[in-house]
Amino acid sequence: MRKLFILIFVASSLNAFAQGKTISITNPSSIERKDELVVLKRSELKRKLPALNSRQYVLINNGKVPQLVQYDDLNRDGIWDEAVLLLDLKPDEKKTLTIAVGDKPAAIKAVVRSYVRQQHKLANGHFGANVLTDTMPFNNKPTDFSKQKLPPYLTEGPAWENDKVGFRKYFDTRNANDIWGKRTAKMVLNEVGADPSKSYHNLSDWGMDILKVGSSLGAGALALKVKTNGKDTLIRFGRNAQVIYKQITTGPVRSIFEISYKNWQYLPDARPVTVTEQICIWGGQYFFENKVTVDTLPKNAWLVTGTIDFFSKTDYKIHENGVAGLYTYDRQSENKDMLGLGILTKIKNFKGYDHITAFNTDITNAFTLEMAPVAAQPVIYRYYVGWELTDPAFASKQGFESFMYSEAEKFGKPVVVQ
């Protein structure tokens, strides 16, 4: 895929910054943070810059260096709600950034470091343009590749990536997540899978599909754990619900989309529930973040996510800095090389672990993490991938383990914006 660029807004003169205000970004942890996502809400910025109106932008300088800023209109009302940027921070460092109002943008080139897309197959066998919203056919069955070479959606559903790793969600009753191992920083997922003669199961210059999913949850998909006839039961998301995809934003810094399961009849006699996943990925990171909201969680029910156990029969637990999680490490990629997989959530949402090994259930071969909302707040978790062909730091268990503990500290100690 050729290099993409996007226009961003920067100060047209230093005078704007001379009259501006400042914000400080503090790293409260003892580890270095590269490409830390800094989210600045319009409401908070307007308190510092009261003159900011709906047609203007907040321009940010680090010293005299203009920062790449992405302006996201999350509610689609035509006015951006959040300004986001990526910032490098040393251990315990506090950076002061200058902010100003700008209404005459200058254009600078910025390499796109995140991307999300959903594309339909056309009658001519090619795939159409990216769609912003999509509704899955009710109880959509997986593609039978013995009968057709291409699925109805490019790579069978929504795909999202950054410059480190990519993912896809099966837009059918499997509702599992898969992993694209990447060997390039370029955005490639509007090309992968478009030509059936080029199998993404074979190693290419860009990478490959590296995860065996089977009947597991794959890479951090969701299930609901409930009691039926006195026994714990895992129920896969995506069946007996109206499943709706919506792109929220895609840009050089971060990309966000939602999958909503409306009026999900998870059990025949149960009251339907509505659940929404809001999945976010940003540049420089080896994970995606999922923010899950439930209108009313059924009594004695938990949200469950997980990772595969096909090749790694041992999982390792993490309880650090207000964060709980698990990870595996083994020769578990489809390329038969070393791959680390992990999940982290806040301890306030953590309920327990399990290992699903039974073969007579809908969900199998999964190390799972059980979670529940607290005080009607969303449940947030992150799913991590460390493939040795992406970064040699992941060629050893010690390297991936060190990475996961660092990520737990960063997740548990977010940057402070003042």
C-alpha cells in the first residue's frame, strides 16, 4: 500500500503561541513511555482557551516543534470532541506543551499509523469502498470457502491495525477476533485478502495471519458467563442479536469503531440485553483497547474475554498496579515461531480466571478472564500481541514477560494532564 498522508493543523505563526496557554503531561511511572496517547477533551481545553469556537482548532507545540494532532468528532455533530496526539515521555517526566487557538491551518505531512475498515464484496468480485456503518445479516453463517473463493466482507469482517499489529473480527456467528502479524509499519489491510491467489496464511513481506482461532474466542473476543440449570455456561456474542458496526474515527493517530449487539436474546427465556464494544487502536502500540458497556448485566453474569490455548498449555497471571491479567508465550503462531499473547484489565473489574478445555461446548481452547462493570461504568481491557518477527524483543519469554509487566504499570498509572 502506498504511503498515506493527512493534513493536520499547526500554528501559522509563533505569535499565536506567544499569546497561548500551556498544558502539562506527566508520566507518573518509573518506565519510559513511547507513543503515549494523550487525549484532550474539547470541554477541558475550552476552560484554558475560552475563545475557542466550533470552527477552530487547538494547536499544540512541544517547545518550538508543532505536534501532530488528530481532531475526532466522536458524536458526529460536525464539531470535534477530542484532540489526540502521541507523546514520548521519560520515566517520571513532566512535559509542558504550548496550546493556542488556530483558524488558519497549515498543512504538514503525517504518516498514517492507525486504520480501521469494513468493505463489501461487489458483484464484479472486487471489494468496494470503506463503509461507515453496517448491519450483519441475522445469525450470519461463516463463509464456506469450498463453495466460494471470497467472503462477502474483505477478510470476513472489520479489520483494524496500527504500525505494529493488526486484527480482524469475523462478522458472523463466530464473532471471534484474529491477528495479523505485521513486518511493516505501513497500513495494509485494505489489500490483504482481496486477491484469493495470495493467501494471507503464508508469510509475506507485510506479514501474515498468525493465529489459530478454531472454536476459541481468538484474540480477546467476548462471551457472557451465566448460570443455566445451576451450571456455569459461556455464551458467544453475535448470535440472536442485531449486530451493528459503526466506524467512529480513523486517522494517523488513532482509530475507533463500535460493534453493538442490540436486544441480544442470549437465552430463550432471558430478558434481552444490549452490549456495545468500542475498540480503539493507536500508533506505536502492540494492543487494542476495548471499552464494553452493557445496558443491564444479568444477575450472576460476567463478561468474559480470552486467548487461545492450542499450543501453549500454561498461562501466567499478573496482579500489579491495580491491574489484573494473564499472558501466554510459546511457539504458537501459525508460522510456528514465538508469539506472546496477553490480556489486562483493571482490578476493580476483575472477577476471576478459567481455562476452557471441554470439547463439547460452543467455546473451547481458551484461557479466560472474567470481568464485570463497577457502578455502571464501562469495562476496559487491552489485548496484547508480541510476535518475534515484528520485534526481536519478543523472541524470548523473558522479553515478552518484561513487556507485559511494563504495560501493566502503564495501564495502572495513566499519564496526568493538567
